[in-house]
Amino acid sequence: MNVNQQIGSEQAALWNGPAGRAWVDAQESLDRLFALFENLLVNEARTASARRVLDVGCGTGATTLAIARALGAEGRCVGADISEPMIAAARARAQREGSPARFVCADVQSHAFEPVSFDLIVSRFGVMFFDSPVQAFANLRHAVADGGALRAIAWRSAAENPFMTTAERAAAPLLPNLPARKPGAPGQFAFADRHRVSSILEESGWAGIDIRPIDVECTLPERELAGYLTRLGPVGLILQNEADERMRTQVIEAVRTAFDPYVHGTEVRFTAACWMIGARASFASPALKEAARV
């Protein structure tokens, strides 16, 4: 097995295992937390007059379903994610809602999408986990009709998002096996470097690249903070799967105290520093069209 295959397997194992289950359990809380990002992508779909939309890394389906509602009967929305637990949750939500949105469990790096079958690709924090991002975005480019668009939201750097690393910094003295984040590796902050993102998109065949910083004010009910920090992220994974009760108590106390600067009465507030990544599918060269047919 080569290194890329091993990384891909790690991501599949992570999101089909404890991380995927944690996101399903926290679905309602996370949907509220990231609702403003969902609204941004719904507006992008409306502005683009899109009718065929692919949501990459759709998770439990909130953005896919929201865009499907916005487009109405004439729209066709598909959500794709590598996590079977999250796709199962998304399908159940669609069934309860009576939504025509469709969900596929797939690795978009290699999934055989029908060529030119979408006119817009969106993603809310779903594009940072590819072990081969050029391959992934090239595959997505083949799935988009000429003139179609890409609109994806990704995190900027860890330094610009201190809320997101508060738990790790507070727990590090107590959890020596806490994995260190590796710059550029698949994960939350893989797209921190705007120039790297632009290079990935150019190399994979996208044009009209526009990467803009956005800062979004997010809120979480204080009563949900304990569940957030004990289930999600690297610290949450260790607490759920490796720590004994004594260690859990120590870590939770230290981590909860570290979040105090973000707590304002009954709310937790922080600023999410992200990129709005835009690109378009320029009219394909004969070589690109031939590659899409292969």
C-alpha cells in the first residue's frame, strides 16, 4: 500500500468510525452552529441559477437539503460523503422531509460521476480531507458542465481560529498521545494556505479562481458546550475511546475552563475565519473532453 492509499484509508476509517458517529450524534447542534455557512451556499446556488448541484462532503445533509428546498421541483441535488453513518443519517432526513435530494456514499477523488452532470459544486467544510486534492478536484471538474461553478467554504489557519484548537491546547499537558496537527495534511486546516489552494485548483483544470477571506460570527448554546468538547475533534475522540473516567474528569475540567473567554451568559461565541473558494469550469479543451470520456 502506498502512502496516499494509507492516508485515504485513514480518512475512511475515521469518518466511518468514531468521528462519523460523533457527527451524527451532534447533528442538530452542528447544524445550528454552522447555519450561516449553509445560508451562504444556498445564496450562491440561487445566484448561479443552478439546477444540478453536487454537495461534496455533505455530512448529514443539511446543506444539500437546504439547497434542494431553495431550488424546488426543478432542481436536482446530490450529496456525496465518504462516511456511511453520515450518509445514512442524511438519507433518513431526506425521507422524513420528503425531499428529492439524493445521497451517495463515495470517495469523490475516484467516484465515477457522470461527466458534465452538474452545473454547480458546493461544499461546507468538506474539501479539506483529500489525500490527493488535485485528483479530487480534477474528478469534480469532469463532473461539471462547461461554464459551471465551484463554491466551497474551508477553514483558514489554526492561528486564525483559536476557538477550534482551544480543547487541544488545554488538554495537551494531560494527553501525551494527543496527535499533533501536520500542516497541509488532510484535515480541518489543510487549506489554510490560499496559494496552495489556488495551485491545486489550477492544476486540476479549474479557471476563474477567486479565494476570499470571510469571517463568520458563530454561536452555540452554553449548555451544549460540554457535549461539543467531549465528542468532537482530536480531544473528543480520545475521551470517547481511550481515556478512563479519572482522566476524562481531569481533561473535561481543564478544557471547559479554557473555553471561558468564549462564554457570554447562555451563549458561546466565536469568529470562524474561513475561505470562500470560487472557481469556474471554463470551456473544455479537446484533451480535457477526451479525458472526461475515459
